[in-house]
Amino acid sequence: SSRMTTLVCSQARCRFSSRGGFLASQMMASSSWKRPAPLLKRLMAMGVCFWRCTNLGCWICWPRRVGVESVDCYCVDNLLARIGDPQFLGYCHSQGAEVGARVVARAHAQEKVGVFATRGGELSVVEYSELTPEQASACDPNTGELQFKWSNICMHYFSVSWLQKVHAHLAQGTAYHIARKQIPSKDGPVQGIKLELFIFDPFPIANKVALMEVARSEHFAPVKNARGSASDTPDTARDAFLALGAKWLRDAGAVLELPPGRAGVEVPASVSYGGEGLRS
């Protein structure tokens, strides 16, 4: 019921010249561990959001000057990303949260998603690569569900005042995450170590974090893999999008007769934001 002004931004997978000073990740690649190659620099989109705040301190002053209280940050590779969700933003605002996140239950123990957990007494996101197989598959004896149940789907709420705290925090330096991966080179893929920063790294400095569990079928259809992969492809995301449209229409009273192989019906955002207004 209270008024609030929210700025919407995306965690777009875009690239900027490293000359601009927006360094969010460093990557080391070598064809031989005995002969390391020079340090290569590139930008990781999730980390660059806060580094840009650090390097362009004026950016975090501008929203407050124009009356913006919070930032709604969404991930562009999620086809079901609900931008500016009033239920989520209203919940975070009503709770006085500095940071908010929509979460979904993990599909299975091997799903490659970060999870929310307490680390050192503070709520954090632990990347899937930092979980041991035992931790990833551990179950709560009381419920039988995965112990680390809530996955981070990169749908976040940030108060502008908290972004100012992050600016000061990052100015003091921060730790990298280590990822051992195959890295492309002119001679083909080589073993390498990527030093990464993530958008959730500063979460522990928040005084209050609000988590809101949402239905995977309505909020999360990521595109992480190429066509032909087992999951999280453009095709699975499209099917989830069409299936949600069909659900909305059936909930509104429509009777659908879909041709074989058709997952559902597209409901454009210009027609309905979240399934409302379809009965007419």
C-alpha cells in the first residue's frame, strides 16, 4: 500500500573493455601447469554490477537523488523472469530488507545452482562448485528434503542504501571464487583456473535479507546449455514459457486443444503480466 520507487536493471551478459577499469574477474589459462600463461582479464556479468558501483561511485548517488529507493535485478537468461514483480518487491519493502531474493526448491542434488546457507553465522550463497557431494545431497532428517534446499536464481532486490554500503565494502577488496574449468585458447581447450566474483558475494554485510520461495514452473526457466543437452536449453525454456501461458488460460476458464508436440500457448506480456485479466 505504501509508495516505493524501484529501478529495474538486468544482469546482462555483456562485455566492456577492461581499459575502463570495470574488472570483475581474472582468468588464468595455461597449456602446462609448469609454464603458466600471462594473466587474462575478462568481465563476469554478475560481479561487474558491484564493481561498476565501486569505480563509478556517482552511480549509487544518482538513484537516491531522483527518489529511487531500491533496485530490482533480474537475470536475462531466465525466460520466466518476472520483472518488477509487485508481490516480491512489496514483500521486501514491507520487511525493511536491504537484500531480497526469490528462491526455488532445488530440482535434485546435482542441479548446478548456488544455494542459500549460513556461513560463519551469516546468510550467504554457496556456489554449487563449492559444495562437496555429501553436502549437496545431504537431507534434513525431519523433512526428508534436501538440507540446502533453496537455490539462488539471481532475482534480487537491493535497497539503494545497501548499495552504498557495498561500495565502501568492495573498496577494501574482496576474495575470489576458484573455478577449475576448461578454458578456450588458440591451441584448443586447456586446463585453467578462473577467479570469479559473484553478485551475491556482499550479501553477508546486509542487516536483513528477505527470501521468498516461488514456484519453479512460474518463475524459473534458465537457458544455460545448448540445444540437445539434457536440461536448461532454449527448447526447455520455451516449453516452460508456453506451458505457463496454457496454465493461465485454463485457470481463466479456457478449453485448449493443443496439437501434438505443442507445449502450450504464448501469452504476451502486453496481454497479461502474471495471468491476470484473461477471463474477458
